[in-house]
Amino acid sequence: MPSPSVAASSVAVPSAPWWKFGHVWLVISGPAIVVVAGFATLWLAIARPDPVVAEDYYRQGIEINKTLEDKASSLAPAMKARNHAATPEQDKPR
């Protein structure tokens, strides 16, 4: 006849269901949060689409460049004087 300690240790103890363990929810919560965030991002992308670029974007860019060139040519003497103001005395042109 087996001893009482051996008989007691061989009896199967029913375990708790998986959802009662906290670490299971910790493992499940990470991917679940990512899935929810993905759907939230999808909803934002569909609900608020990016604005359409202007049809004549190239012409507008050319016009901006022309405006900048005009301003740069009118400021040329000021730019030259400003650059020479920081030049040491011995290096200034004569």
C-alpha cells in the first residue's frame, strides 16, 4: 500500500481557467492595443484625407523663384556691404 504522502501528491488538482491569470492578459493586451491603434489610424486617414496639391504647382514654383531672384538682385549692394563689414581691416579690398 502506498504511503499517504505519495497518494496525496499524485492526485490532480484542478487548475483555474486561463482568463483568471493576470500575465495572460498582459501578453494579450500588447497586440490588442496595437490593433486598436491601427484601426484608429485607419479611421483618421479615411476621415481626414490630405489636401490636393494645386494643379499648377509647377508654375507657382517658377513664379516664387522669379520673385526671389528679383529681391536678391535688388539687395546685392546691401549683401556686399554686410559681408565686408565683418571682414578684418587688413583683408579688405583696396
